[in-house]
Amino acid sequence: MRKLQKYLNANGYILTTIGDGSPGYETLMFGSLTKKALITFQKAKGITPASGYFGPKTRAFIASH
């Protein structure tokens, strides 16, 4: 999950500004902050459903961009 958090943080979908999950302090956990940022990302990119699940649609989108 660290790579996903780094991707989200680097692309304007900041998990948090301080502590675990913040830029430079990404973790291996997929918690509520990651899920919330992922939902925001999915909504912005038109990925449906925007459920915060890091499934095939979201993985494919990230891999192609």
C-alpha cells in the first residue's frame, strides 16, 4: 500500500498533512485515510464505483497514466 499512498500523495490526493500517511511517511496499511483519498481520486477520474476499493479498474487506470 505504500506505493498507492505515495501515488495519491504525489498526485494531489493527500491522505493527511501530518503523521502516518503524509508525504514522506507513507505506510503499509490500507486504512481510512487511504480509502478516503482513493474515493476522492476515483470520483475525480470517473472510476466507478468510487468505493475506495483498489481493484482492477483503478489499478488499470493508474498503470496507464
